[in-house]
Amino acid sequence: MVRVSEYDFTGTHVLCDVTGIAPDRIADNALILDAIRRGIEESGAELCGVQTKNFEPSGVTAVYVLSESHVSVHTYPESGSLFMDAFTCGTRCEPQRIVEVLLDALGPCEYRTSVVSRGRPVRSLVPAVG
């Protein structure tokens, strides 16, 4: 005998691809990192730490660890582009706000975002006990 089980865990994953960023903006690692930090604050998430890797002559990869999950950014100054994602567990944070603050800081650009609702509900077959 098998029964269906539902797990009530939720999360929102926002993915963003940005192109056409002005050369002075995409090469400014501090501008990008500060915008993400502000976005995290405005989203209601709690920042635990950040790990960055700066590249020569320019570019940065950063991962922000949140109590609720994470944010990552990977810049490509040579093509005026970046990838970014923000995932938060639960429903108290607004990861879309992190993307909005970053896009505002970057100025005119082209972007595509995807929002993925994760974990609600996940159905799985669980063997019945007994």
C-alpha cells in the first residue's frame, strides 16, 4: 500500500540574465556588489556573509549567503553582461526586489528574468507503515 505525502516547504528562485550594460557600469565591481547588498536589505532577507572573486582585468563572481538561502552574480565585462540569481526559502522575503535594485543601479540595459516557485507542494509516494 502507498499513500501520497505533501511537504509544505516553499521557496522562490529568481534568475536574471542582463546584457547591454554600459562599460563603466559592468566594470564597476563595487557598484554591482553594493547594489546587491542594498537589494538584500530591501528584500527583507538576512545577510550572513559574502564570498567574492575578482578577475583581471575586470569582472567579479560573488555569492551571498542568506539565512533564507543565497544570491549569486557572475559578471562578463567584455560582453557587457551578467548572470544573477536569488533564491529565498519561505515567503517572508522578496527576492525579486534584489533584482530590481541591481537593474536600477546598472542603468539602461536589456534583461530577462524567470521566477520559479519551488517546493509547493512536492508530491511523493511514501510506503505506508504497518
